[in-house]
Amino acid sequence: MQLTRRNMLKAAGTLALAGAFGATHSRPASAHVDIDEEITITMGDMFFQAEGQAAGEAIRVPANKVVRLVFVNEGAVLHDAHFGRNPDLDGRKYADNLAAPFDMMEIPAGGEAWLTFTFGDDQKGEWELGCFQLAHYEAGMHAPFIVE
């Protein structure tokens, strides 16, 4: 990834959102928090694929555990990652956001990023991971995301 002012600002914004999410939606943690589970998710040309699974297969995460999601964009174009229910294709987001106030993150082609979450009991259930770049969701770039 080329180090430009725009990329630095995007990274700072992503970190700020991730920090806001972590401060309000997860248990207190230090910078050296122990990760209970790490899941690598490949972003390809119109699919998400968790390591060891088929493309589009449900991604399962445990509730009340510190989970790191590592996103690797092996596709040829920019992708983003949103978590929620009820896709709003006009607004290019989910109507029900699993990770509010965190909205999404963008990962350029060839890029990698990670997020660390602790989902609570009140967030258990079937959600979805989707890419809302223009026409990506409609092309099938979404996968079940289940908190159990």
C-alpha cells in the first residue's frame, strides 16, 4: 500500500472508529489483550472466505471472547467490510449494524487489516458480513456471520 496523506487519514479514521467501538462495546482491555480466537477472512473477487472454509460459508464467532478478525484482500479491487442485518442497498450499509458505532472499513487490493471485537450475549444470532462497494453486495459479496 502506498503511503499517502489520504491513506494515512483513512487509517487514522479506522483506528478512531475501532477505538470508539472497543470503548463502548467490549470488556476493558489493555493494548496487550490476550486474543481468544483469530479468524483470517480472505476478500476475493466478490466473496468472503474464512480460512479452512468454502467461499461464502458461514463465519462463526464466539460470544464473550476476544476475537481478532484478520482481513486479507486478495481481490483486484477495493473491498469493505460491514457487519449487520437487513441490507440497505440504497444507503450502501446494513439497517441493523452489529458493530455500531463502528460502521465499516475499506481494504485496498492487496491490503490487510484486522479488527478485534468482543461480542456480548445480546449480540448472539445470525448476522451478515457484506461488502457495499457499488455492485459488490449484489454480485454476492456477503456471507453469514454468526455470533454464538
